[in-house]
Amino acid sequence: MIELSRLRTEPQRIIQALTKKGLDAAPLIEQLLAYDTQRRTLQKNLDDARSHLNELSKTIGQAMRAGDNQRAEALKAESLTIKDKLPNYEEQIRDIEAKMHEILLRLPNPPHDSVPEGRSATDNVVVHTGSLSPLPANGRIPHWELAEKRGWIDFARGAKVTGSGFPFYVGAGAKLQRALIQFFLDEAEKAGYLEMEAPFLVNTETAFGTGQLPDKDAQMYYIPLDELYLIPTAEVPLTNYFRDEIIEEERLPLKVCGYSPCFRREAGSYGKDVRGLNRLHQFDKVEIVQITHPERSYEALEEMRAYVQSLVEKLELAYRVVLLCGGDMSFASAKTYDVEVWSPAQQRWLEVSSISNFETFQSNRMKLRYRKGKSLTLLHTLNGSALALPRIVASILESHQLPDGRLRVPEALQPYLKTDYL
């Protein structure tokens, strides 16, 4: 949520920035600032009335001690008149604050100045290409065919048991999943991230804190009886772990990571883009999160990007990094890099990680601050997939398959799988 203080001091800059996300924010921000002026006027009237009541109370006491009962009664009548006005002021303030809050919820995070213009993924900018070149198809079997042929992934029985987008991983397929999760967690620990095992269900306050609500309500699985949401990513509980806390500056940055299954409804998904592992409703992911000093958050973003790139390099996959344009960014992000791996059989790029800086957008919702001297300042939050498994598995199955039908295991995974080939 954008800080109200920023909207007061730099409204035109924010309005201009939000045009990159395709939003004409001027009417909303103008209305918000008009409400803010009304609220502050009403608050002053309320404060003045309460101050006047305090003065009247003192004067009434003085009049009574002086035996001037007539003046005391007159002052009491004036006091009652003022008291009758207080609830009206308070109700008006609550009403205006509710309207302001509603507008604030509708305003996305303004993109960073370095975010390019653009409306869709076709306008994203490639900023880095990995050391391996994209492989040609050359008769490579799509990952869903290879996985079913070898009995590693069972899409049909997953659909029978739950529905489309909930596959079973079997035998070597399950072991590959487990190997990747452990590899990612081990690498995160080496990079200084503290591992956590977080809850897979969160309450409304938690989903609101990281921006899933109300913006992504339709994408989340909800359990009405308990008023809980299945997490779409470990980012949600890991970041909210620090909600409503004041962090001492010397503790920064805070770096945590965690494995979790992720649950996403992905309403409206269809066609070739959802074949096999391309888009699932339940999948595994290791997430990295940083809570940083505002002046160092963009250094942290580049550090996280380099770290994710190193993982893909170690898995011996062709990849590229794209900087998302304003029109392709999430509601809450200020700047996002996507890491995409190459699918040889499909001859297209598959996104496997988004690495984002949210600046103060999440911390403002979560009241996550650090102490600097005697003052409290909002922190910056960042997160990244490190990594999401389905499309990584898809790329491994398609990139490392051999003519004799075997699958070459990337060297980094061989200690985990205890074999060179599957």
C-alpha cells in the first residue's frame, strides 16, 4: 500500500509512474487527497472541541469554587453542546478514513524509474543470457510424454484423484523433486539464508500483508469454515513472520528461505500453455526473502538475481533474464526480474522465477519498520523463487534427455540422486 505521506508530497510523480502499469491514477489520487484535506479539517475541529472542553472543565471548577453557580451552570450547558458534536465529528472521520482506505487498496505500487514502458510480456527487456545456447528440437520428446513413458509423472491419475493440474510424481520423478528441493535449500543456506518451515495456511491479515488480498483473491484457495487461505507461495508466511515488528537496524538485512507446496487456482488457464508441467494448481517451490534497509534494497535485488542465475547455471540449463515492463508487473511490485529457462521440445521460454523489490508497499501494510535513532522507518521487502520446480523439471527432462532414452542427471544433482543417469 502506498504511503499516504508520499501521496501528499509527490502526487504527480506517482501518477506518472502508475501510467507504466496502465492506470490513470489522477482521479483516484485527487479524490484521496481531497478526502485527506477533509479528514484533517475534521480532526482539527475535533481536537479543538476536546481542547475547549478541557478548558471549560477547568473554568467550571473555578466558578464552582468561587461560588458562582450561575456561571458554572451556563458553562456546563455549553460543555454539553460541544460534547454532543463529538460523536458526529468522529463518525465523519471514520467514514472518510474508510473511503481513503478503499482508494489506497486500489492503487498499485508505482514502478521504479528503471522499469521500461510496455503493456505485455512482449515488451519485457532481456537483460542477461546464460552461458548455454537454446537447444534445437531435434526430435526431443516433450516432457509430459517422456515423464509418462518412463512412469515418473502420472497426470491422468492426478486428475482422477483431484483434478487437472494436480499430478502424481512417482519413483524417480518423486526423487527428482526431492533432490531439487534439497539442492535449492542447501544452496540458499550457503548464500546466508536462514531456513524456515512455514505454515501452508494463512489468515486474512497475512494474505493482506503481502498484497495477495484483495488483488489476487480469485487466484487463492479459500477454506470458509476456518477463514484460512492455502498459500500461493512461501513468500506470504515468510514475509509476514516479521509483521508488526520493529527491527533494530544492525540486524539488517534479514535473509530467510523456505520450501513449501504452492496452491494457485489459475482461473481461466487453458490451451497449450498448460500442457504437462507448464501450469499447475499445486507445485513445489523454494522461496527466498530479504528484509532490507531502504537504501540497500536495489543492491539486494541484484544480489538475489545473481543467486537465482547461479542455480540455473548449476542445473546446466539454457536461460535468460528479463526485466518486466510496467504493464506485465504484479500489483505489488516496484521492479521485477523474471528468469526463464528454455524448453527444447516446445521451443519456447518458461518462467521459473520472479525476483521482486516491493520497496515499502508490503511493509506499510504489515507495519514492518526499523529503528533509526529515535525514529521508526518502513523497511523494504524483496522475494524470489529459488526455484519453482515444475518448469525446471520440464526443462531438465527436455534438455538432458539422451538418444538412448536415458536422462542425464546434472552434475549438481548427482550427489542427491546418487546416480549419473535416470
